[in-house]
Amino acid sequence: MAVNLEPPRPEELLTIAGVRLGIARAGIRKPNRKDLLVVAIDPGAHVAGVFTRNRFAAAPVVVCRDHLGRGNAIRAIVVNTGVANAGTGHAGLESARAACAAVASILDIDDHEVLPLSTGVIMEPLPLDRLVAGLPACRDDLAPDHWASAAEAIMTTDTVPKAVSRQTVIDGRTITVTGISKGAGMIQPNMATMLGLIATDAAVGPDALGYLARHAANRSFNAITVDGDTSTNDTLLLVATGHAGNPLIVGEGTAEFGKLAVAVTEVAQILAQAIVRDGEGATKFIAITVDEGATVKECMRVAKAIAHSPLVKTAFFASDPNLGRILAAVGNAGIEDLDPAQVGLELGGVTVVERGARAASYTEEQGKRAMQGAEISMRVTLGRGVETATVWTCDFSYDYVKINADYRS
């Protein structure tokens, strides 16, 4: 059961001029479910991507990097769920390339203008015949308002589809941003999320778009964790079609870039937080802010040390104020010159630790009450500087084990 997360309303998802989406039930892994998506992109658009740093990167990630690296225009994206096409060696690469060729054939574009994305079970061969057979249905279904259906088509263990839209005004032009993502387990992204696609009708130069993709990912998908495992398939694609008619945004230091970055990052953060809210077996959504750090990097490091700790996560599931586990995680984050006597901790506005020790005013009853809500905030102060970072995570419940024990059945 997702934590305070409702399915998106299709009528609230705004179309992006220059982007059409088509969905099919191809039986990639299970029958009678949406599991294949084709995204058609008009000529003149720019596309940027950020990908997993897992050294066992899936075949579609390798092919995406290759196709983007050629500098060609990207005219289509194909996404399948059910099979990740990871750990599949040379045969997996050939399947990913063949999928691109099949999409190119039905859309009359070049093979290298297609980006493949896959998600699902690792080390199983991609059923290419089923994927190819489903492509005509995707082509026939192409429409600009199919964002909600597309969000369903990329789900695996997700219980709720994830999609959102936002708008801003740049140079007198209304700019629209719409995105979808999927993910619920094997979530500790390192450059992206499990799968994410964000599109805008803004006109953005390729260099600025690449910077924007990294900027948004670092403030959203790279600031979440469900279980500390980085997937082989993490991919975030950012598409800018240019149909809004604004003057081309070419530099990240401009006011125009700043306004677009706010809108894109907001969409990315909502999608990333939705992944945590829908974390496998999650019952609580936890925001961990680390303040007074010497650098943002060390603040993020401490926040993730807390968020990754199974002992911390299970304590939150049980609403057990065994909060020494949090201090242990802070001390284990690898900040060699950390002074424990400067560390503080607040939970839900309750002061738990002052100067490295239990606060005189703190009681376990206060801690238990703070941990019982579905949404919990935590603030750790390091007493080392002025930097800050926030990570979003969830608890570990019995259902997390059940879901992952039964994942392939």
C-alpha cells in the first residue's frame, strides 16, 4: 500500500507538443497487461539522458549511451517491462539493437534515432519476438494524451502509476513539463532512477539540456533510496521539443534556464518521492535532512547512511524509538573528522540529541509519537558548516521481504 500516493488523473497530465505515446499488451512476461510503450518525438527535438553507474549496466543502457553519443537526433523511445535485458551479454545487446531497428522500421526513421529502455527481471533474455509483434499496436495507439496509460505500461512491482505535469512562463511563453517514472524496489539511484521520462515543449540547446538532466537528477532521483541497491537499468531521459516557441535556452546561468530548471526539478522531485512512497512494502515516508555540514556531499553521505540502515528502517516500521541506531549510522558514514559532541538530532520537531547525547528534555513517549505517523521528518545537525542536503526514504516492513522473495513467481 503506497504511502499517501494516489494514481494520477489523466485529465491533469498535460500534453507536450511534439510527443506522442502508444501502448500495447505484448505479453513480454505476463499476459493481459500493458507492458510495451513507444514514444514518438517530432524532428528538431533534443534529448539528454543520465544512466546507472552500476558496472553491470543493462544492454539497453549501453545502446542508449551509444545512440546519444553519436549526436544524432532522437526520434523515438521504446520501453518494455517484465524483462530487464541485463546480464544477457552479447545476445542482449543484439536484442536491444534489434528492438531499435524494429521501431525504426514502423516509424520510418533510422535505427540510431531510437532509444531502448527495459525493466524487470535480470538475467533473462528479452522476448524479442513478442516485443516486435506488439509494436504495430503501439504505433496505432500513438496519441499526445496517453501519458497516464504510459505510466501504467512501465510499472513492475509498482502499485501506483507515477506521472505529473507543471507549467511555467518563460519570455511570455507558457512552458509545459510532463513526466512519468517507475520504481519501487532496487532503488538507490546513482545518476537516475529505475526508469523516468520527462518531456517539455521548451526550446533548449543540447548542452543546456544535458546539464539540466543532471541538475534535476541530483536533486531528485539521486536523493532517494528504498533499499540501497542500485539497479542495472537506471535511466532518466529528458526531451525538449521546442514547440513552445521561446527563444532557445543555451546557457545554464540565465534567468530563463533557472525558471525551466525549477519546473523540471519539481516534476522530477514529485516523481522521485512517489517512488519512495510506493517503495516495496512501505508504510512510512521519511524525509532526512542533514544540516550544518562542511559540504553538500558529506551531508548527502550522512543522510544516505541513515536511510540505508536496515536497523533504522525496521525501527521506523515498528515505531520503536531505538534512536541510537540513527547515531550509529551517522558515525558510520565515513566522516573521519566528525566531532560527535557537535551532533544534534530532531525527529518530528522533537529534540532527541543535543551535543552528541540524549537531550535532557527527551522522553521515549515523544519519540514513539513522532514515529507513528505515515510521514516523518528527521533533522541531523553536524556542527561543521552551513551546507545541507535532504534524502527521502521509507521503512522496511514484512512485505518488503515477501515481495522480493516472490518477485519472479
